[in-house]
Amino acid sequence: MSAIVVILALAAGLAAAMGAGALSGLRIGKDALGAELATYMGALYGGLAGGAAVVVTTTLVLLLI
């Protein structure tokens, strides 16, 4: 697997994790925190948790191929 594919996989995975976290934070915490803060917090935690998952998964795929 080429380096460009790995970098694109990491970037796309991180962007997807942050987007999903932002949408989930907006849906869950909109009333309690306000829309903007809930979205920022969701993106932060989505990026942290999802980023770690993307790195681990990409590493495993690289080792198995």
C-alpha cells in the first residue's frame, strides 16, 4: 500500500470521526449546552476517539497486507 493511500485513509477517517461526533453532539447536547458548544465538544471527542480508532485500524490493515 502506498504512502498516499495511508495518508488519505487517515485524513478521511479523522474527518469522518469529527463529523460524526459533531452531529452526535448536536443531537444529544443541543438543549443543555447550546448548538455551537455541543457541536464543538462532539467534534473534539469524536476526533479523539475516532482518531485513535483510525490509526489502530490503518496500522492493522498495513500489517495484514
